[in-house]
Amino acid sequence: MGSRYSHEGMGNIWSDQAYWNFALRVELAVVGAKRKLGLIDVSSGDFDAAFSVGIDSAEIDRIE
């Protein structure tokens, strides 16, 4: 969304960074559910460490 036409708060909600943070939360929820159902084997340490992952949307843009 163009910064000229949006309030900073609304612009943050629709930013690329917010998109990727939400996508990560969805993926972690899926992994957690599959782990709980016994469909995948992920150690507690690895699963807990995944929540501390940071996402750099600028780096994603560069790679894509």
C-alpha cells in the first residue's frame, strides 16, 4: 500500500514483513498440530527454537 495514502499503522498491517510473520505463524501452527497428532517427529527443543526465528522481508524480496 502506498505510504502516501495510508496511515502508518494500517501500512504496517499490510506490509511485506507482516505478511511473512503471519505466514510463519501459520506454518508453525501446522507443524505443532501435526506433531501433536504424531504425524511428524520434531523434538521439543527444535520446535521451541522455531518460535525465535526472525524473518527479513527485504532478504526474501532479494532472493525472489
